[in-house]
Amino acid sequence: MNATFVIVGGGIAGVSCAETLAFFEPDEKIILISESSLIKTVTNLHALTKMLYNFDIVEKEADSLSEIHPNITVIHDGVRAINTVRNIVTTKSNATVSYKYLCICTGGRPKIIPQAENSKYVLGIRDTDSVDEFIERLSKCTKIAIVGNGGIASEIIYKIRNVEVHWIIKDKHITATFVEPGAATFFQNCLESSNNAQEPTPSKRMRYKEDGGHKSGAALGPDWYKSLEIHGASSTSLPSNIKIHFETEVAGIKEPGHDNEHPVQLYLTNKEIILCDLIVSATGVVPQNSFNVVGNKFETSEDGGISVNEFLQSTVKNIYAAGDVCSPNWVFAKHWFPMKLWTQARQMGCYAAKCMSAHSKNQDILQDFCFELFAHSTKLFGYKVILLGLYNGQKLGRDYEIMLRTTKGSEYIKFIMQNHRLQGAILIGETDLEETCENLILNQIDLSPYGTDILDPNIDIEDYFD
């Protein structure tokens, strides 16, 4: 087989790249190689601001992509090797695919805690299949441990019911991947009062399951847990009893056997021992690039990610990379930085397609404006969360000041100011300030005349800076 454009990976980055290429290059042949027969595609895309989008991720049969875009052919197979001299991809079933331009979007794989890689009681959550396995195994558990402090761990903690939970985090506060101690305290208060959380409504979204055993699926989308019932085996119908172990890591794991009430012992660095039925490892991802490279090798970063320039080109000619598998290696704009998020995976996939299309026609292209400002919209502990710019003072050292407004159980607004100009913001709750904050960061307006009035709840700054 051969095609002008070949994309490897059926996740958000890969599918976004294929769909965008089909728009720019309707007459060129495009091949998408997906190890899973299911792909993740973006739907209900809604612009909150110029840079900020809300969207849903839906899981579809991979063949549905060809029905919408006739010039896309989907191959259900994994990649075994890439020959960068002959421009050939060899799949695990020994099929060969020739390309002119290749984009690698293989994403990441769960970073399982090293003490537990071979334990049957440890589960890494990454894709839909692993979530289904988690829900099934949890239904037989009365006591579990969750290791990790990012988005997936926080979402599980908020949603889980009818089980005793030990949350092991290495930081001084919860959800440290996204927020600082002040916002973490806001969330922790919500967590403690989540006894009144409503039961989930039945999911109306179609869910698919693969035949033939587990394959490497694509990453979860932004609302993977929204309509799922995640219940343990405790007889009580109350929300889970959650104990948080701060500044603690896993020291070791022992499996004394089934004769015990709980089959696995978790040893922590604070000398505590936890007996439990299941350990959930939610400690992030590492790049998934386990294929062999014949010929010119890619330059990689410390974590193994494929290093890419400002056009998402790798160090090998005509090969691009996007999403979790790549490591951006250009001089970043002041208010942007890379993070392994589905929002950036979508942006990179679309931008890689634009670059491949332009370079195939020898056209110049300017870097996409989305790389000017870090912008992420998500939901944590039931609240809308907007992160903009240098929202935790990244890159600023200690040379900044914080302006804060919070209403317990309702909203949390934090501005990062430097030289009287807004550099970043965290907006939790229905603040309606995202567009205003985005413009203030991009335009770098001097806010010194307004002082602390900028966060006065009686002043509508949204209208003032419209």
C-alpha cells in the first residue's frame, strides 16, 4: 500500500490530523494506521474564547472515518518498524505502507509505579478498555489505593462510591498537576461535602468494546467519567470514605495471598502499610514509541518523546509527530508551554496536518496562534476549570504577585500579575471571565490604575474590558 500522507495512531491527535488533512488535501490518498478498531474523534466543538474550546470525545468504529472522508483509508494494525530511508512503515502483520509524509501520533502509555509493573493487583488507567476493567474489578473491592495526583486520579476520587479509598500523593496538596494549594483547598472542601453529589444519570452515549483481547487504545477524552457508575462492593450506599496520604510515595508491594481479607499490602515511604484489594496507578504517561526505526534515528527528549520543531517536524525528513508522543523543541511564546493534555493533542494534530499540506506544496506556513497562549478547559470535582497562560506562575520565578477572590463552594479566581500586567489565571466555577482574561494576557494591558478593584465582585470587568 502507499499514500501521500500516512498517520500512525487512532487517538485524538491522529484522527484530528487525518480529518484536517482530508479537508486540505481532498484529492490525495491518506492512510491512518490504528492499532485499535476504535478511534477517538472530537465532536460538539464549542469556542469559549479565541483560544479556548470545549469539546466532547466520541468513540467510533474506525471505518466510519472513511465513510465521511472517502480519501482516508483506515488500517487496523500496529506498527512494528519505520524505515526512514525507504519511507516505508511495516505493520505487525507484515504489511508495508509507503509514504511521502508521515505523522506519528501514537500517544502515551500509562507510567505504572515501578514497584508494581508485574503485579496483577495494579491497574493503570489510560483508555476505555482499562476503564471498563477498572469498573468491573472495583465492583468486587471494599478497599482500594489510588496513586497519582493528576486529572484522572482526581476524577476517580470525585466519582467513586461504596469503597474505602486511600489516595497516595507525593505533593503537599491535591490535584497538584493543575492547581496550587489555594485552589486545592477549595477542591478539598468540595470533596468533603460531596456526600450530597447526585447519582449519575445512565449514559446515552454508545459504547463499543473490541473483540480479540485488549489492544493499545487511545487516551480518554475530557468527560470519560461523566455518565459512568463507579461503585465498590461495600454494602453501604454512602459516598466513599477517602483518606489522603500527603507527601508520600509507594515504597513496595507484597501479595500475601488470598487467605487474607485484602490480598495486597502497600508499603508507603511514611512507614504506613495499607491492606487493599486493588491499586490504581494514575501517575501520568510516557511516550508510546516502541516501534523499531531503520535508518536515520529520531532525536528524542529525556522521557523518550520525539523531538519536534515549530512545524512539528522531527529530525528525520518528511516525518512529523503530534500529541503525547512528541516533545516540542522550539523557543516557546512567553505564555505557552507543553503539557500532555487532550486539548494540546487536538491542536497539534490539526497543526501537523496544515504543516504537512503546506510543505507538500512548498508553501510557507506561520506557526498556529494556539501556541501563543496556554489555554485549557476541564472539569474537576464537579466544577468548570479554566487555566490560562502562566496560571501557576510558571517561568516567572518569584517575581510575581497574586490577586485572589474566592467564594466557598461557588468560585475561585486567581490572577498572576507581573509589572501590573496579567500573566495567567485560574478560574474555577461559572465566572464568565475567560474571554476577558485571555485578552488581558495577550494584550498585556497595564492594570495598575485599577488596583485590587479588578477583582471586586461589584465591578463587572467583563464589560469594562470588552
